[in-house]
Amino acid sequence: MIVLLSRSKTFIPSFRRVFAYYSTSLPNTLDIAGKKYDTDSNYTNVTPSILSHVNENLHLRKHHPINTLRELIENTLNSVDNTFKTYNSFSPIVTTYQNFDVLDIPVDHPGRSKSDTYYINKDYLLRTHTSAHELECFHDLLLQENITNRGFLISADVYRRDEIDRTHYPVFYQMEGARIWDRSSLALLKSDLSKLENKLLDIDKGKNIIRLIVQDDVSLEGNPKQNYMTMEEYDLCSRHLKRSIELLIKQAFAQKIKNMTTADINQTTTELNVRWIKTSFPWTAPSWEIEVWWNGEWLELCGCGLIKQDVLLKAGYRSDSTIGWAFGLGLDRIAMLLFEIPDIRLLWTKDERFHQQFRDGAITSFKPYSKYPGSMRDMAFWLPDESLYVELHENDIMEIVRSVAGNLVESVKLIDKYRTPDTNRTSLCYRINYQSMDRNITNQEVNKLQELVQDQLMSKYNVILR
Ligand code: PHE
């Protein structure tokens, strides 16, 4: 869910695009968080339902699992050498330059498309990742007098048009981390690395130990270093990056088992398998992802790499002067693992039965208070003739369901797709499961929602219901 580069979606091929949500009544301007933005019928695809999440700031709400996890990671990383400056209140509205161009994300990258990203107009969008703020934070570090304070952590809400299921929500939280060193003082990098390694050893002397079993192919094959760095710099910097992320994973899971085990056991050791995978991001080289083995599958938690010199130059650093790393991790996914939260919508619930369970700020498992039954509806339709065809992406269908049913929808799945060989018509069938986390919903209510979804799909995309 997190990695910008690994997003691929069903595109139902297109001829022209019409914008869905305000198509009949797109206002000339949108007032978001106290500022006015001009709309643009070719670009604007934010919906009132999405905009209602701006300013919710779950990551700053006392005792909310996202906030607890953010604080835990900030404290863990700063417990080593107190180097990270924290930024937790950047506005989610950024320019295409901040979100994409500055990071060298190619113009044809799928992450830029209107089917994946919420645009306010041609130039402004809801950030799709916290990397959108890297440049200003690097620049900010450059201006600081205290040269030893050379790292930052940014936590914020990010927005992506996406599928609907228990782990995907169009708004989620990321934490971006970065650290830099002057190349003229490699001794500092070396001592920072040994402090970090000592910290990892120290944790192992504690009561509840997470032993990380790490798979890591450290060769540069297929993931080359940047030319301006020496092998030694590459080696030190990438080790500092990897150990920092391993430290935060280890601490977070140690906190979890601390609350699972009884007080009279002297020491417990739990093994956790993690692996580093080579990958690529346009603004880091080399680049990696870390995955953790959890409940029988590899889960990706974080993308990272050594910052490309180009980003540092744009932020005002002297050529060949600085090396560093950056990571971006998904807070919701880690919080769901740690607090055993089965459905991402729970993070957004206002139900006290959820919030009262986390009042002490500890990492404890969520106890379901009630499981309200779901109600399934299938929606089968023909795509229209070419002459009436309007571009339709699977995410457009998701968006209609989201804007009609909000948090009353648990999942939407394509269950059938076929093309008639003779008439060349395409039929799709989606299964929608309506279900609330907080209450019972009546059949009547579900019928009404389903009707609204179908009406919108017909009127905006000319589909023919079957
Ligand atoms: N922003 C990337 C994502 O959302 C993660 C990342 C951050 C990768 C920083 C490299 C460096 O997938």
C-alpha cells in the first residue's frame, strides 16, 4: 500500500475523461483549511468526503494508536543521539513540483495520474507521500546553526485514490525520516554508527527481547551506489540507515510483547524475521524496502535509500559536500500489526469503545467490541458503446462507493469480467460489502446506498446496469 512505485491498477481503456464528483456543480473555488483554490474541470477530483479528512490529524491525537506509534518511533530514534528534528503539522496541500518534480518522478509515472492522485487543480494536490516535504526540510537543516542537528522526522496524512478493503483507506499516515553528514567529517558518521550499534546491543540486555533475523544481500548488484560517494561512505551510510530502521522495528515489537507477557517471566525472546529487498525510487540510490514476516506473509513496512545528490543540490547544499539517507514508512500498517486492529476504518472511528481501550498509551491488542453483520450487494453492468464511452478506472468506481457510503463500506471487489466475442461488449460485476464498525445497518439503508451508487455510475460513466 505504501510504495509509490509498486502501484498498478486495472485501467478500463479510455477515450475521454469527464470528472465525476462535481461534474454538474463544480464550484469555481474550493475553500480548504482556510485557503481558497481555483478548481479546474480537467483536474479537480477531490471530493467533499475526502476533504473532510483534512485536519483530522490522527497522528497528533493523544493516545490514538497512530499518535502512540509516532511518539514511540520519534523517541526511539532520538534516544540514540537526539539528532532528529520533528515536523508534524505540514499542510497536506502541496504542489506537483513538491510531490513529484523535485524528486525526479517521471512525467508518465502512474503515481501522477488522476486515477491515483487527488488533484485540487493542475498545480495543487493532496500529497501522496511525505517525501513531498524532503526538500524544504533539507533546506531548513542547512539554515540551522547547530550543525550537529542533522536529521528530521516528518509525520503526516497522505492521500491516494485506491481500492477498498480492510487495509486500504484513501487517507493514511506516513513518517519520513532523513539524516545527513558532511563528507569532511566521516569520523562523526562512524561514531554515530557505533552509538546506534551499541543501542541495538543494549536493548538485547533488557527483559523482552526481539531477536531480528535479518536477510540482507549487501552487494550493489542491480542497485548501484552514486558515483560521488566512496565505497566506505556508501557502506557506513547504508548501515546507519538499515540499523536505524531495524532499531525502530525492534523497539516497537518489544513494546508489544512487553504487554503480552506476564510480569514474573525474567526474559522472553521472540524472533522476528525481516528482509531487505533491493528496489528503486527516483530520488534515492541505492534503494531498499524492508519487509517483516507476520502471520504467514511478508509485509512491506518501509521504502528507503541513500538520497540522490541532486535533491541535496536543489536544497542548496554545495556539490559533493554531503551524504545521507531517507526513509518513508507507513504508520497505519505498523499500528494495525501492533495493536491488532483488523480493519483500517477503526482508526477513523469516533466510537468510544475503540478509544477507551488505548487510554493508557500502551501497545495493547484491540478487543473487538462487537461484529456487526455485513450486507453484500452485487453490481453488474455493461460498459457503454464506444460512442458514449467515458474513461473509467477501477479507482473511479471505488471513489463513487466511498463518496456515497463513506465508512459504511467494508470492501469492493471485482468478481466477474467478460467480453462477448461476437458483440465485443464488456461486462463487469463488483461485489460491495456494506458493513459498519460501530452499529447495525438496516437492509433498507443498504438498498438506498446501493441505488445511489448505481445511479451515479450510470449518470457519470454511461454504463448499462444488468
Ligand atoms: N515516499 C516513498 C513511498 O511512499 C517511500 C520513500 C521515502 C522511499 C524516502 C525512499 C525515500 O513509497
